[in-house]
Amino acid sequence: MVINKKTDGTSIVFSVAGRLNTNTAVELETEVKSSIENMTDVTFDLKELEYISSAGLRVLLSVQKIMNKKGKMTIINCNDDIMDIFDVTGFTDILNIE
């Protein structure tokens, strides 16, 4: 998995590529939580994400809960496979997916 981040004031975009699974979810969680303290707008660009497991979903849900208290979180550029996982798990009702 590769994580790139780009900040602009109080906005940050995390571009995630590869596979977000049990082995890589901790890396994403650590990177995100250490980066969003002063942010009010968090975006995950999943254009290059090939796979997401329940561990990856847990990270997104955790960040969503944090951002609900201080701003917003958006997910963009989901491919069909990732969108199917969000649909089946009900995450399309929980997350802001554009």
C-alpha cells in the first residue's frame, strides 16, 4: 500500500493505492491520526485502491467518527469493486462518498 498526502490549510487529501487490509490498515490509521489534528476537511482519494478489508473499513469508520465532531470526511474516486464492498457492508449509508 502507498499513502500520499497533500495539505492545503485545514484540508488534507490522502491518496491510497494498493491493498488496504489487516497488514496495512495500522499504517494508514497511524498516518491519518497523526495528520488530522488541526484539519476540518479530510478526503480519501481511493482511485488507486485495489482492495479493502474489514480492517480498512474500520479505519475509515474511525476517522469518520473523529471528523463528525470537528468537520467533514469525504471519499472520492472509488472504483466499482470498492464501491461494491461499501454497498454490501452498508458503508454507503455511513460515509460521505462522492
